[in-house]
Amino acid sequence: MLRSNQCTRAGVIAALMLVNAAAAHAATVKFDVGGPSQVVATGWTALTLPTLDPPPGGPASVPTSATDSGVTVTLTSLIDATDGLTVSSSGPNGNSGKVLARNRSAVTYSLDSSLNDVLRDVAFYDDCAIDVSGLTPGQYEVALYHHDASTTGPSNVFSVRLSDATTGIGPGASTTLFTNVTATTGTAPTSIASETFLAKARLDGTFTVYLDRTAGAQSVLNGITITSVPEPASLTLAGLGCGLLMMRRRR
């Protein structure tokens, strides 16, 4: 009887470890992008650009990073002529290869008020690389948000491209996921430009998303979320763990 109880106890401990592992595997990290004085949304990690609106001919932006729960997101401004993407003409205001950050007035988003502070602060790029690292190899759900409260007209148009474990490395080998994405506008939007897609982290725990602007336009980014997608084996283990717990309770 003692040995049986010991086995059962060990099984319960293993079950708890499996359930906890499955819960951790489904965690979400959230990054709110903006300028030095941005209002950071509750529950989001600030990804703050170091400067606002460099003048034409000023210094190009340095990479900007933030880390949440061991996952690091780095934003890098790319220059069309050399990055392997498709557009070579200069962006608005002569800021080719640089970054413009804006802290706009308050936004009231009727469909999801938790995004209000995410949407009010915005970064503008020519082309932008979003490098994600610190992941466990596997599949992730990624969501991007693109909104500028103060811009009028569809001046911010771009494509979204992915370089992950299923593609080659670098922008020239990336896969185009979305084309003609147009950032939304207004302080009381009824919808916003966003997209959700799956990315598979490489063995080194990385993948990269590229925002590739159209000619004379800019790419726009307010925020990014990354959620791990449990593998079928993980779901099976979690189910086994729950079953062991139920057996323990019945005894």
C-alpha cells in the first residue's frame, strides 16, 4: 500500500508539472511601441524609441529592443536600397532609413478599450525589421497593430513579410503574408489595421518580421504580441496530467 501511495503521489507531482508546463507554453508577451514619453498600456512592455522625428540628413535610427519574460523584440530601420526589399525611393520628409516616433492624443477604440494606449503612440519606418529572439523552437501566433490617430488619408501603406524556420534567412528570402496593409486613422476608430499570423521559431529561438513600405509611403507600428501555440504532444501531456489528477481525487 505504501508503494502504491508513493507511485500515486509521484504521478500527481508529474501531472502538476505537466499542467504547469502547458500553461507556461501558452504565455503571451506584449510590446507597446512609441516615443520617449509614450503612455504604456497596462500589462504591456514598453518598446521605446530613443528619439523623435530626426531631421532630413540626421542620424539613422539605432536598433531598439525590449524584453518580456525572456523574449526580446528588436526593431531596426532598414534602407530600401540595400535590405533586399522592394522599394528604393525615399520616404516622407526625406527620412530614408530613419525612424519617426509620435505620441498622439488619446484614442478611444470602441471594440477593445485595452488597446487605447497601444494605439495612441506610433512609430514610422521606411522598411522595418522586427527581430524576435529568446523563444523556444516551435510555433507562435503573432499580432501586429498599425494606427495613427493624426494622419489623414491612406499615406501609410506597406506589406508584411516573414522569415522563420520554414523560409530562408533575410528579407530577400522572406515570405509575403499581407500586401497593401493601410494604417487606420482617427481618435475614435471603429476598426484598426492589424493582422494575426503564425511564425515558427528557428532552432536558435528566433524569427523576423519585415514591414516593407510602398513607394513614397511609410510603415507604421504601434504594438506586437506573441503567443506560443502548444504542440499536439504538449496538449496530450496536459490531458494526461489532468487525468492523473482526477484519478487521485477519486481515490
